[in-house]
Amino acid sequence: MDELNALLEPGMLVRHPDQPDWGLGQVQSNIGGRITVNFREAGKVVMDGSRVALVPVFDTET
């Protein structure tokens, strides 16, 4: 999981695979494996990147 999350940069859009109701999120920071994401429906969430593999979103039309 760490490998994919290491590529996440501020401004990138992501989804949480286990929390689809949180909606689309924007990465705020990714420091030392701690990823802060601002989700539309859940607000700011800080996650341990070794425990969850966020899914990058490249097409916001779907």
C-alpha cells in the first residue's frame, strides 16, 4: 500500500476504497506515510498510508 500512496501529492483527487460515501477527496499533504485528505462528505481526514490504499481519480466526470 505504501508504494501507491507514496505517489500521492497535494492537489491530487482520491477516493477511499472502504468509504465510498465520503465522496471525492483532495490530498492536502503526504508526509512520512501520513496522508491528509479533505473529502467532500467527511471533511479533513488524516490516514496512515500503510493501512489504506487510496485510489487516485483522474476522470471526475464519472
